[in-house]
Amino acid sequence: MKPLPIAFAALVHQALQDAQADGSLPVFPIPELKIEPPKRPEHGDYASAVALQVQRLAGKPPMQIAEIVRAHLPDAPFLGSAEIAPPGFLNFRLDRAWLAAQVDYILTAGERVFQQEDGAGKRAQVEYVSANPTGPLSVHRIRGGVIGDTIANLLEAVGYTVTREYYYNNAGQQMNVLGASVQARYLEMLGLPNTFPENGYKGQYIRMIAATLAAIYGDSLRDAPVERFRQLASESIFYRLKSSLRRINIVHDVFFREDSLYEDGSVEETIAALRARGLAYERDGALWFKSTALGDEKDRVIVKRSGEPTYRLPDIAYHRNKLERGFDLIVNVFGADHAATAPQVLLGVKALGYDPSCVRTVIHQMVELVEGGEARRMSTRRGDFVELDELIDEVGADAVRYFMLAQSPDTAMSFDLDLARAQGDENPVYRIQSAHVRCAGILRRAAERGLSDQNADLSLLGEAELALLKKMLETPEVINRAIAEMQPQAIAIFALDLAGMFHPIYDRVRVISDQEEIPAPMAAARLRFYKAAKIVFARLLKLMGMSAPEEMERRARAEPLSAESESA
RNA sequence: GUCCCUGUAGCUCAGCGGAUAGAGCGUUGGCCUCCGAAGCCAGAGACGUGGGUUCGAUUCCCGCCAGGGACACCA
């Protein structure tokens, strides 16, 4: 279904054209029309400030322009009335019968309610998480994961076919350090001489992997090369990482290995292409990308003096690969710590002759984990972190999704573990989910009592129900704006607003009551309304990657989180 | 020093150049013989600062102050 602002804008646009054609208004270019729900209900359901926008172009007072536009408005089934208000607003009201009838649209559309098709036939790729398998995920990666996955969901909601992708480096220096760290712990466990690497990974999980290896392989790995440990360790870490991500409904379609770019010659080709264009040169024994030629502040090393490429080179090759795959839209979700490199990579592919204009980069600010009123710095190397699994056990998968989503990517987030714990029963997650649960409860009770919504007369719905319905119909425009601005928190905020409108209605607008007599036709209309509301809440929860429970379960309180850390 | 992000209610945050700036938590006072009180009703409470653009600025631009992040032959 198309967003209503677009439908209203079409009417206003037509009215302006017609007014210009019959000479009521002078001819001027019609600006982009922004039509949105006003804050105050007495200003109508949707409002336009077009008369104020064009007052200079039209050379008339805004009130007069508004009146001219109103007089030229074409008919539309959804248009109830249009009023003008000082200093020149045009306030629209939806047709009440049309609005009530949207309950049936929602029921017919079912779980695809508010599905849009503008992206139909287009393919998008969204890259997120992309952590190297050297240890548990940091909270930053979790945040990026939730943001990226939700963007992917939203893109599907407007018709895109989406590839969810995870890019990782399984061959670099950090992985060797990981292998050596596990090897040392393994040998230590067997009582054999070992050397723990300088800058090795000190987390408890290294010991756990070593212990697992010892349990499976006994001492048969005592003479195995470090590569073997690297491979076993990364497999083990990846296994856990994927299963943790699955718990918060993050499942990638493609895990793209950096080393595949070496195997298929992409990295070499990238170097050759840059050289061929005179954009690579050697200095001080290293190979440089002449990025200043494309406006960068300084040139960047792509192959170190040691002969190893820097991360930049495979990153450029990877983005070239993405662009080669012909996506209509590519979304990269990075943490603020990687913000500076994103433009460099795009310069790289531009240097290769590709047009990166389909690439959108979403930079999210960092997550600060607060516990006991103190900020806790997370470090994989030091072994100080809270594991995703622990976080999920503590606050629940749905709460992890919601909290990580509900703030703008631009905002540095404080994830207060005490607060997440303390909120327990009273946080926004439950507020939204309980709206769905309550609808489910009504449907259940109605079924038990043999109530039906057949032949429901939706004109019996009250203003409060229609107001909620109107709000629900804003979903498509919220989705569009979230995508256009890459601000997926909009959907989380919207869902909470909607729940906030729902609960008072649930309280007063009853289908079943022991205290008041509810006529059968009224009960039928309301029942159908709640059916529709349930569908909408389920859709919103699904878009956010959260569950839509039929009944609320009381969750057992978990023990306080304790980060593992070790001073080795 | 340069670049990026952010300063909105006691706290955590929404807020698309429009009309009287919203929510959750907390707080004050009222509500449970009804579809799950994880709830409902009512109240108190905020745009860092100085300019500019505009009919109109929390929103856009510039300065200042404050906080976070980035400025590698680490990823």
C-alpha cells in the first residue's frame, strides 16, 4: 500500500496544476510537496504548508493560495474534507468510512500488511557484523548487527530482494595470533612447555577452546602447526558466533571470506588495475594508492614493506566484487571506529572506474556498556567483554534487539546493564509485545465465547479506534523514511507510540465485559478491529526482528552479568 | 591540531524547515469483583550558548563551550 502522504501530495500537485491552467495561480515550478500528520489532532489527519511554501512564487497571500488549492482539489476516496487555517495551512481529514474500511484491507493483507513494491525487482546487499572470528562479538558489532539486519528487513518490506552478508578476514595476522594463543593454552593444559604470544588473546574463551580440543583430540595435536590451531579456533568461534546471532534473529545469507579474494586473483587484479591507471606507485618499499588524485587528504599504503597488503586493498577488491554483482543498492553498516576508512574504500573503487553511487554507508556511534555506574571498556584482546549469549540470557533476545535498535545510529549509546536488568518487567519491549498479547487474548476469549466478527459493521468504531487505525496507516511512510535516511530506529519509536495509543483503547473499548452490556454488532466490529491491530503489531515486531508472543511469559530473573576477565 | 558524531524533562532518548516540542523510566496524586495490572487516568518537569538564513529554526549555516569517536606500512 502506498503511503498516504504520497497520495495527498498527488492531489495537491494536481490542484496546483489545474489552478495554474485556469489562471487562478501564476505558472511557477511546483516544489516538492511535504505532507505529514500534524502534531495536533484538530489540525486534521494530514496537513500541507504548500501555500506558505509558494507564497513568493505565487505572489499572493498564503490564505488565498490555500483557498485556491482547496477549490481545485480533485476527488479521492480517502479524502474526507480539506480546511484552511492561518497562516495558510491546508488541513486534510480522511474520509471516516474509508478509514474504517482499512480494517478489512489489513485483514486481507495479513502478514504482508503495508508491503510496498517500489523496490520490486531490485536487489540489495546489506553488510553487517563482519567481525573477524578472533573472539566473542563486541557490543559495537551487536549494535551494527541489529541496525543492519533491521535495514535489511525494511528493504524487504518495500520489495527489495536482500542479500545479508558478513565479510571476514580469516587469514590475517590477528588470526595467527589467535591460533598461537590457543596453541599455547592447549600445550599448557597438557603440561607441556609453551610460549604464550606477546599480544595474545587472554580471554577465558581461549582456554575453553583449548580444553575442548584437548577433550576431542587428546594430546595428538601436541606437534600440530599453529595453522591447525588457527583453523580449529576460528571454526569454534564462528560456530558460537553464528548460534548467538541466530538467537537474536540475525542469519546471514553469505559469509564472504577475505582470503577468497586472494584465491580468485581479485587482489592482484586490483593492484594491476590501479597501476594501469597510474594510481599506484612505490615508495619506501611499500605500494601506495594515489588517493589524493581523487581528493583524499593523503595517499594510502596498500601493500606494506613486508609484502603484506593492508586491509584497504582487499576491502577495495571486496567492494569491487560487490559492485560487479550488480546490486541496485549496497548498504554498509560500520562502527564509528571504522568511519574514516569507508570513504577511502569508495575512492578505491572509483579509481577502478566503478560508480559507487549505489553504496550507502551507515556509521553508528559506539556503545558504552555501563555497570555499577561505571563505564566498562570492551576489549577482545584483553579478554574483557560481555558475551552476546550472556546479554541475551540477562535481558532477553527481544530486548537486545529493541534497545540496540531504538536509538539513532548517530547517538552514542549507553547500555546500562543495571537498568536493563532493573527494567525487567517494565520496559518498552514489553509495552509493545503486550499490545500484541492483548489482541491475542481478546481473540482467544472471543473464540471461547463463540463471538464472531462476521458481518461486522465497521462504522460502529469510535473515534479512538479510528485514531489508532490512522496511526497504523502511517507505517508505510515510517518505513520509507527509515530507509531514505537510514534511520531504522524510526520503526522502533513508531511501534512504541502505537502501543502507547493502543493500551488506553484496550482498557476502555471492550469486546467482552462483565460490567457493561455490549451489543453484538458492536462486539463484532471491535473484534475485527483488534484482529487488524494484532496483525499490525505482529508486522512491526517482525520488522524489528522481535517475537510476537501470543501470551506473555514471565521470564526468570537471571543472575547479574559478570564479565570474564583475566590478568595474564 | 584536523575531521566525524552528539548536547532536548531528574535519567535514557524521539522529534521529516511549520501550528501549543513527544515517549519510556523516575516522581506526585488517583484507579484492580471485566478480554493478562507487564495495565489505566491526572499532574509537575526540557531545546548548551551567541550570531545568521527564512514568512516561520529544536531542525539549515557560522562561531563558542562541553562530551564521544577517528586521524597507521592495525582491522
